[in-house]
Amino acid sequence: MLLHTIDDVRRARKEWKGLTVGLVPTMGALHAGHLSLIKKAKETCDKVIVSVFVNPIQFGPSEDFDKYPRTIEKDYELCKDAGVDIVFAPSPKEMYGEGQRLSNDTLTYVCPPFFYVNKLCGKTRTGHFDGVCTVVLKLFNIAQPDYAFFGQKDAQQAVIIRKMVKDLNIPVEIIQCPIVREESGLALSSRNKYLSEDGKKDALVLSRILNNIKACYSKGITDISALKETAYSYLTDRHDLEYLEILDKNTLEEQEKANNDSIALIACRVENVRLIDNIYLGE
Amino acid sequence: MLLHTIDDVRRARKEWKGLTVGLVPTMGALHAGHLSLIKKAKETCDKVIVSVFVNPIQFGPSEDFDKYPRTIEKDYELCKDAGVDIVFAPSPKEMYGEGQRLSNDTLTYVCPPFFYVNKLCGKTRTGHFDGVCTVVLKLFNIAQPDYAFFGQKDAQQAVIIRKMVKDLNIPVEIIQCPIVREESGLALSSRNKYLSEDGKKDALVLSRILNNIKACYSKGITDISALKETAYSYLTDRHDLEYLEILDKNTLEEQEKANNDSIALIACRVENVRLIDNIYLGE
């Protein structure tokens, strides 16, 4: 069932009293990564809602909101095939009302803590995680799921959403699912569509850097500078590295030494497409 | 039933499947104003939860958090007599965890829009409404009520909470209840306890000013400056006026002329106790 209004979702949701409900929030342009979340939701819950919404308030003014891929017909077919009960694809007007500027002058926002935001992607994407938390809370309040499913690919987002759920006592359990990769190692992303064939080859460097860091850690190297330095031999002038960090996977705090709770995270532009990837060192 | 933990409330709440639940959020020191909210909740809902929590994150560093009156035994007796099902009186540690500074460095906050906050009480009480919205959303997520009850006394708070509920699609209906006054006209407030007998007499000026503005409006005066100027003859050197405003009651926007949607709001210190009051001009 493809629904476009909040009221329709609430009405359908009410019919499911006593059943467990899973929500998979997406921005559409679904790929095998999203489908792995949907599969997990189907296994965990009686009913599954997938939201497809390119959320304007999580994009900065110079980001790719307008050109972000929108493929709702194909998304809906994929969801139907995967046994999804409701695909919720609202308009920005349905989510944020009409005629008001979308800013904290006029809208109530959920603001995750500065210590979690002021690093990694949050450093360059000002306001991004406020926008993410706000829309995720709205979707939670609309769909009222028992479980919600997020990918490890957006690692900082997953940490921030778990923190939001804890801080605001939100009655939803967050299930995090592993990154899905192409055979080449490239982490799946809707933004991979922007890349040329050459760009896709250059993009492999992200997962290679992370795998190499993990291999070095497995061999006993725990010095974080030393681990990070192994990256530079992979980078060429076609790579614009934004960050490479090794942090605590639960709190995103800096560590003195890498350990089994460490996560290595990378963001890098290839052909001006911003790509991210990460790996747990301890698994 | 007096409960102190979030888990206990969730457990009790689960037993009420299919029944309507009302929440009356308070900071305790209950008076007849709170009891009018509880009465309305009892009339509206099958089950009623009253929260009693002096919320640290809505007090500024120079405000009266430490000396704010705490009378939980008496509050609990009043609630029992009024037929309340659950009194939820958590500790700050239960609500915000242990050992972390309570700030937006470390906690997820709900931030109401600047246009609603940057006026009236919000102008002097920096961060106050962020703290209010955050704790109210937490209480909503813990108690999961169908209805929540707020007094018109805190008019700006009521507008901001309705805005939060709309912006974040919170599945709770907000019921606003009229101000309860002493026979003298003084609006009930837990902070009235701080006043001496002389102070209570001086405090009557707030309601007198508002009643006079309403009387003038009823006689046809709609010029806002003229209406506000009627206040000054009431004020003495024992009154420290913080604001007197006439605004749109739903949006708190300035108006060209007073009309039936106007609200007059006053904040004034008497014996250094900050008192607020308001009146709808059109009712």
C-alpha cells in the first residue's frame, strides 16, 4: 500500500493493534542495503512500514537536495516484492506544512548533543543531524513502530539516533544492520549513482583503507596515528579526503589506543561525490 | 500509586491497553490550579497520571531551582483524594542519568522555534523553553497519554507545547484549562508561597492591570499602546515590571490593533518573586 498522508498512515496503523510494527526510514533510491534492512524488519515484526522521504531540513544550502535521486515507482515495486505493508511517501508540504521557511525560527527541532555532532560528518554538514533527528522523531510519532531499522553505513547517524531514543525515552527499539557492499567492496549508497565507471574504481579506496586499518589492528597495531597513516599510500589526486577517524563505536569519543570497541570512519569526495564508509575493528 | 521509576510507569501503563490515559505534568507544590487540571483529566480520561518533577534543565543558573517548593507527601495525598491513578515522581538522576552535565553538549534537546521563544518569558529565561519541551516530550514518551493537560497561566508555554505537538506529530491531544484565581484575583502559583502578606497585596496589581485592559478593550479601545499605558497608574516602586504585552493568543505575534484573538500578558517581580498572569481579551 502506497500512502502519501500522515492521516492515512495513522488510520492504517490503528488497524494493527496488538501486532509488532517495524519502521525502515529511507530517502528512497532503494538499493540492496535498504533491502537488507527491510528483510530484517520482516523477520522481526508482524507489519513493516518503509518511509521514502527526501528530507529537506537535513540538507545544507549547498548540498544535493534537488538532484538527490527520486525513484518512487521503482522503490514501491521493490518494497511490494519484499512484502512491505505500507510505503509512506509524503511530500515536504505534508511533513512540514505550507508556506513557512524551514528553519529553527519557525519549526520545533530535535537537537542532538554537540559532543556527538561536532565531529565527522557533522563538522561539515551544519544542522544535518538536527534535521535527521527531527524527521526521524516525526516518523516515529506518525508510524509508532516497536522497532526501527538503521544501517551501520551512516554510523554517526546511528549513534546519534540511539542517543536521542535514550535521552528522550522514545518507546522504539533501534536495530542496526551491517553495511552491504558490492563484490568489489564498495559500500552501497544511493549517491553511487552519481559516479562514472572510473569514479567507482577510485571509490574502492575507501573500503581498502578501512580493511587495511583493520588488518593492521589485527596484527597488534593500536597506535591511532600509525593506523591512520597507513591510508595515505592509497590516496591519489582524485581523492579529496574529508576525514579519517578512529573512535569509540558507541560514544564517538577519541581513544588513547585502538581497541575492540573502535570504529574507523572515512569520508572522501570522488568526482565531487561525497562518500562515507566505516568498519568495526573488533569484529 | 506513587511511582519513582520510568520502568514502573511503563509497566503500569501497559496494563491499561484500550483505556484513555490523561497526563498532568506538574512541578509539584500542587494548588487548586493543578487540581482543576486533574479534575478535567478525570472527566476526560479513564486513567490519570500526574507527574511531579522539578525539572532542572528548565531553570537558569540564577533561578530558584534549589529553593523551588517540594511537597511530595502533600502532593501525593491531594492526588489520591482527587482519584489520580499514578503519581510519577522521578529523581533528576532517573530522568537524565547520572554524572553527566545537563547541557546541550551531552543531552538531546527539543528546541522550540526562535519566533515563539524570543519574547515574553523566553527573553529573560534563556533555554527555559528548551528545557520545558524536552521534559514534556520525555514525559509523553514515558506515560504515552492520549491527552495532556496544561494551564493557561503559563500561556507562552501552552502555545509552545501545542506548536511542538504539531511540528513533531506527537500523538497527544493538548487540553488547555483556564487560570484559577484566589477570590482576590491573584492567579494561583506555587511561587506565591514566597510572598509576604504585603507582597500578596502588591501582587494583586497584575490581575487588576489585566482586568482593566480587558475593560478598556470592551469599551472599544484597540490601540495597543493606549491599552498598555493604562497599566502604569497601578505600578509602584514595589513592582518591577518585566513585560506587559498584547499579542495574538495563538501565535504570540504582534498585532496592529487588539482584537478578539488578543491576549494580554504580564510578568512582574514583587519582593523579588517573579509572577506572571494573562487574560484573553475576546472572551
